Amino acid sequence: MVLHLEKKHKNVFLFDIKAKSRKEDFWFLLQADHHWDSLKCDRELMEHHLKQAQERNAPVLMFGDFFDCMGGKYDPRSNKEDIRPEFQSKNYFDSIVDGAMNWLKPYAKNIKFISKGNHEMSIVKHQETDLIERLTTLLNYNGATCHPAGYTGWIVFRMEVANKRNTIKMNFTHGSGGGGPVTKGVIQTNRRAASIDADIYVAGHIHENWMLEVPREILSNVSLKPQLKVCTHLQIPSYKEEYLCGDGWARERGMPPKPKGAWWLRIFWSHRHNKYIYEVMKAEE
């Protein structure tokens, strides 16, 4: 197997994957909203999933809000009670970036992609420092080949075996909106599908956990017959647990408990379809 990720355009990335045989499967761990530097981050669960990625030789893709980064001196959201003791220092941003690099170092070779979320974008705008750029630079000094990315974009998986090639297109965004307690963000993803043509749609931000398959009618370029294309909408949850502590932002706003976890993407050869296809499944807690 040869697997290579490269940046093709701004926020457009290509996984070029050459398989030795059709029996090879390719796994990817999809994560979002770690809020790693928060006291409420479930690092034990996060580490469990990263170790599974190592065992499967799976690239790890992170879609925003890796950092909580709300403990800055001039941040109105800052609450010292939510900051881990090791980060309560004058060089707050330096300490969380250095701490994250050291914590992620054992998994550096698997971490291939980290995009920005609203928490990191806020720091770029108001503090003029890019935490994701800094983190990926340090990881790459320590054995990673990790790409930083913006808030939205594309990842294309170009699969090839025995001179036969096909692609799977993923559109990612960190996400927007509040994710109502009833709709849980489904309205937002349907809006994206109306204007963006992808195979897989990935979002985080609202700390919900679901998968929705939406069939769309397309016309075959070869037979000119109408066909159904099933698009997968994936809402990735968080590693931050804000409910059981009994107080804080989520409790103050009367929000319900939120799920934790991640998703697996598996790409494999289908003899029936005579090409590579994919499936997604929840990562075990």
C-alpha cells in the first residue's frame, strides 16, 4: 500500500492511495471537537481511539476545535476553573500548543490532517496567532506529515488498484448553528447538500452524533439512465463532557447531555460495483 496526502489548492487535499491488491481495506479515524486543553476533555477515550488508529495503521483526520483555548488573559469567556493547572501560566497559548504536541507525539505518524474550528478561528482573529499552524509544525518536526487546514474544504480519496481508479469526495466543515435539541443539525446538513456535490459530508461543532444517508437522482454519463447516488452526512461528536459536572456553559443554558466519540471511515473494494466504495461506523466508547 502507498498512501500519500498532499494539498492541491487552498483547503483542497488529495489522498493518493495505491493498493497492492483488492483485498486491502483502508481505515480513517474521523474526530472533531476534542477541546483537548479543557478539564472536561475525556482524554482517556481520545487516547483509546488514537491507539486503535495505530493498530489499524489508520490516518487520523481532525475537523476543528482541537483546542478549547478560552483561557487567554483578555478572553471574556475565560474561567480559571475550566483550565488545567499545567496551563495556568503567563504564556498560556505557548503552553497549550507545547503540551498538545508532547501528548500527541506517540501518535504523530498517524495524524495527517487538522482543520480549524470556531475556537481556533477566534484566536486567529483576536490574538493574531494560529494554534493549528503552530501545532502541525511541531508535530511535523517530530515525525508527522500533518496538514493544517481552514474551516471548510475538501478531501478527495483517489483509489487505485491494478490500473483501475476511482475517487470518493468528502466535503468538510467545522460546522455552524446551535444544533437544536430536536433537529440536532440535520437542517444545516440538508442546506449544504443543496449547494455542494459530495459523496460524504462531514461536520462537527454542535457535539451531536449521527449519520444520515440521502439519495439523490443523477444521470449516468455512460448509459444516460437515471440512477440513485446515496450521499452520507456525518455529524461527528465531541470528547468534551459538560453535563455531569453540574455547572458551566451547557448547564446554564439548559442544554441536554451530548454524546462523545468519533467515527471510522472504511474504504474497500466492492466486486459487485467493480470499484472502491466506503462505509462509516461509530468508534466504540
